[in-house]
Amino acid sequence: MIDIDAPPHPFDAAIALAPATDGRIRSRTRPEYANMVGPFGGITAATLVQAVQQHPDRLGDPLSITVNYAAPVADGDFDISARAVRTNRTNQHWTLELTQDDVVTTTATAVFGVHRDTWSDTEIEMPPAPSPDAVPVQGFPDFIAWARNYEMRFVEGAVPDQDAGDHPDSTSTLWVRDNPARPLDFPALASLCDVFYPRVFLRRGRYMAAGTVSLTAYFHADAEELVAQGTDYILGTARTRRFSRGYFDQTAHLWGRGGTLLASSHQLVYFKD
């Protein structure tokens, strides 16, 4: 039995959209998804995916999105404009802008499309990991509000203690799901692509100024595979290939417990040492 008076899940409240002016739509930052500066980048990406999914001209499901974080989003209302720049038979290309007081803070491009039944294969292998129940819950420091919306069970590369010292590599692997549990959908998958803390924290063993400049998520799963995932844990793994001159890349993969590759992502991250 569903309680019709129950409040929405915090994630659904955070990506909620309403009509604004000039064909734009409006949303609002939520303190539950606050980061050290502005909102959690994953919730911004999720809201942009939601903006296209709710658009009447949308074709198919998300295939990819690239989000460029041009400036911090201030607490409060913001507007999103979404425009389909080209629609083909099986895919559709979008441009998006997130603005506050008509000043652009975030830009994005997205590709949506219709999945076809073709030959398929997955070359990369899911990393070995014990079952989620065998791994203790370990989150982020309390001052990072958005992390409380996720149940995280680190297999390796947990958030280091301050001044923990250098670590030999940047790899983190963890079981993760929404807290409270929520059925997986494309906006939630986009947000999960950004749950990995900056890899430089792990390598250097301490916190420092760092933030995502650009995030690209690739959605390998279709809607049916997301329904099959339900509220189960996802195994995520992330690492960096090079730290250099104030920037580093961050690559991640997200797997269903049964071994289905659901999404992969790439980030460019700024850091100040």
C-alpha cells in the first residue's frame, strides 16, 4: 500500500522541475545535496538529464551527457533551457544551459536515442568484490551534506583521514545506492557517476581545493536494465590516469551486481596543491 501523503524521496525533490518564462524550466538547489561550494555536481547532472527527459520533443533514452561546470551554482532558484539541435531517426542531440539571474553557470550537451537489437559484448570486466553485506558502511565527513544521501561500502580506497599520507594509487571501489533506497533511473545513474571523491585526496592523503570542471557520462544500460536493477547496490570503481599542472582526469565504471555495465564516466578535475 502506497502512502499518498508521504513526502517525496530527497532525490526526486532535488530534481523537481517547474515551468518558468521564455520556454525555460525552473528548479531549486536543496541543502540535502550541498557540497563544499555549491550543489553536488552529480545532482546538477541529474537535473539536466531530467530536463530533457521531461521535454515534449525528447526521443528515446539518454545515451550520454557532458556537463561543464562554468561557475558555482548559488543557493536558490535556477533556470534551465533545453533545445534539440538535431533529431535523426535513432538519435537526438541537445544543448542545455543552467542560468541564475540570466548568468550562465553550467552548460551541457546530451545525446538521446532509441536502442536497437544488435550484437553486443562487454570487453571490460567487473572488478572482484565481496558482497555488499560483507563490507561496512563508510561515508564522507559530516560537512559534506550530499554524501548522506548515499549508502557507501568501500571495498578499497575509502575516504582517507586527514594527513593520512601518500597512497600508491588512486583507485576506489565501492558498493553504493541511494539512501533511502530508490529504484534506479537515468537521472539517478547520472548522479551516481559523480559519487567518487577527487582522486587527488586519496593519492595525497589529505583534503585540498578541488572541483569538477567537466563531466561526461555514458549510459550503457537501457530502461529495461535499469528496472531490473531496482533498488539494489551498484559497484562503482574510479581511478586517475595522470595528475598534471593543476588538473587530473577521473574515469569511473558502474556495474549492476549481476555484472551488467550500466554506465561509465570521465571527468576533468581542477585541484590546487
